[in-house]
Amino acid sequence: MEQTAVSGKVGKQLPAAHAFRKMRLRSLISDAQEVSLDKCVSADMSLENLLASSSSTVVIIIKPKDDVPLWHILEQAHGYGLRLLSIESRPSVGVDGVQEFLLALSPHNGVSLQADDVIGWGCSEANLLNSMTSQVDDIWIPRNVYDLDNCRHLITRYNPEFDYDHPGFGDAKYRDRRNRIAELALNYRAGGPLPEVEYTGEETETWKHVFNQVYNNMDKFACKEYVHQFRLMESTGLLTSNRIPQLVDISNYLYKSSGFTLRPVAGLVTPRDFLNSFALKVFQCTQYVRHGGKPDHTPEPDVIHELLGHAPLLADRDLAEFSQQIGLASLGASDSDIEKLSTLYWFTVEFGLCRENGKIKAYGAGLLSSYGEMFHAFSGIPEHRDFAADETAVQPYQDYTYQPMYYVVD
């Protein structure tokens, strides 16, 4: 894999972000162009407008060669039968003084474009963002944040109403409380104010218990990016042991940090809906709290998992862009590709480990928000296996109890 140096906001290379930058989707998804994960639509680019364009629109990120002016490349595109719809620029991540450009092009008379064609125009790099997966014509895709109102299909197998093994199954009071909080999400529509929850003393105690375990152990187990972002959020008063943050406060913070926002969801959503949301830099976030009888681990997402596990990682631009890139790849993808992408997400963003200065550290939100699994991952009992994209994407995983195996990225 290509070795790409990445500079983080703290002024030095960040190992977990560097590992994300090296990953490729090519071996995961059928008939795919190779796509560098560090070439992602940034927060200030009009992604919604691009998605709303004709389905034949070609979206490319290019890096011109040093001696080739941009006008020459645009002239080549015109001669190839492509009409320029939009062009935006940004500094190239990791290479000072270099610009890269996002082009939206409309092909004329069915012109087919490949990355190699664009390289021939005078580019050192060219990545086709909307050629990442095998597309299925009859699959609906969200084209703006308002369409995400249709991306909230729930998986109920871990719901305490139906799961005998759920710690809340025999607790009618807990189930009623959870359902009332979930109702807030079901009534939410994009563009409206994010619902706020007045958490009980018992729920806050559960949060405090997990928070303190994570806080006291993160320097030992968590990657530098997580610790850095956690400390920043702590310094602003967002993350504290005695109060569960409201979604609106975390969402506003994330938007300023990486362009991501939050929207409430009533429970575990389907992989397609969950991943599609990432394409628009939206994270679907639960608001209910895990059962206090088993705070060390939860088989389903809850607000502790979302805000202690995912939020600090989504505040890091590099790690957030990796999530968005998976989301972009999921748009219109076949069911088999969705399964591969969601499995990749599981073994990286949820339960991933990385090597940092010769030590194994956690960057997965499922580890960082469930101290029981975090201790298990470093106990010497589960297998640690070197990350390989093609293997990871098809590896069966355990989604109810602790993992028997974790992948480690360099």
C-alpha cells in the first residue's frame, strides 16, 4: 500500500489517521475503481448539489502535475466531450502548497470516462468518486439531508421488547422510558430542532460510571487522536462525568470540527441506511441510555456509545473523512457490497485496533465506549490479526458479546 504522510492538527503524524489514509476499497467492492480514502468531498463542497445532479454526472478529484496548468486539464475534458458543471478546490491533505480540485462533469453522448483517461490529461492523481461500487439502478439513494427522513429503518433483534437476553427485557420501567425517548427520534424531521432529553439521576449515574472508566483508562488503551479530541471536548465543557450531553451541542461542535452533524434515531438502523447517511456527513445517533444493570457492555448503540465512543473520533477530520468515504461507496451499492462495507466498518470504526509507536491502541468506538470489551480486547484472550481489506470485508463477526478477534492496522 502507498505510504502517505498525514499531519494532524496537533502538529505531527497521527498513527490511526495515517492507517485510515492507507486503506483502499478496491478489494472490497465489485467492479470498483481504486479509490484513495484521503480523497474525499470536504465539508465546504456542495455534495448535496452533486448528488442531486443527473445520475450520469461524473465526479472526480484531481491533482494536476506541477508543470500542467488547470486550464489545460479543463480544455482536455472539453475536447473529450465533457461539460464542466462545477469546480471547487482545497489544499491537498498532507502535502503543503499543493491544491486538488473536485470536478463535476456531464458526459456528452454517453462518453465513458476512466481514471487513466484523466491521468492522461496531465494529472498526477485522479479519483472517480461515483465509480466506487457496482451500482444497482433500482436502489433509491438519499440526495440531501431531508431524504434521510427515509433512512431510519430499524433492526429490532436487540430491542428489549423482544430479546430475552437483553438486560432490560424484564424491566418494564426501563422499556417504557426507552420507548418514550425513541419516540422523540421517530417524530423528528430534518431541518427541525434536535430533540433534547431530560435525563434521570439513574441514567446520569450510568453515564458517569462508564465515563470514569473510559477517562481513567484512555491514556493506556486509546489512540492519540481519540485522546486529543476527547481532551478538547472536555476543555469546552461538552464531555463531563456529571452530565449527559445533548445532541444539539455535540452536533454543533462536530460541524465546526469536521463538517459532520447528528440526527436522532430510535434504535439500530439497517446497514444501508446507516452508511448512506455518512455520505452526507450525518451520523444517526440514539439518545436512550443502556440498562444500568450492565453498564460495561451493550450489544446495541446507546447515547453513551455514540457520544463517548463516536463523537471524539468524528471530531477528527481524517477519521471523519474515512467514514464519509465508506458512505459515498454505499450509495446505490448492491446488497453484497453493503454487507462488505458494513463489515469493514465494524472491524475498523467500531472495533478497530492500531499500532502506535510499537504499541497496540484502540480506535474503535465500540471498544472506547464499553470498558468491558476494551479490557477484553487487551487481555491476551482474543486474536489480534493484521488488517487486510479483502479478508476483513468478509470476516464473520460477533455482534452480541465480546469479539473473539480484532484487526490491527499499521
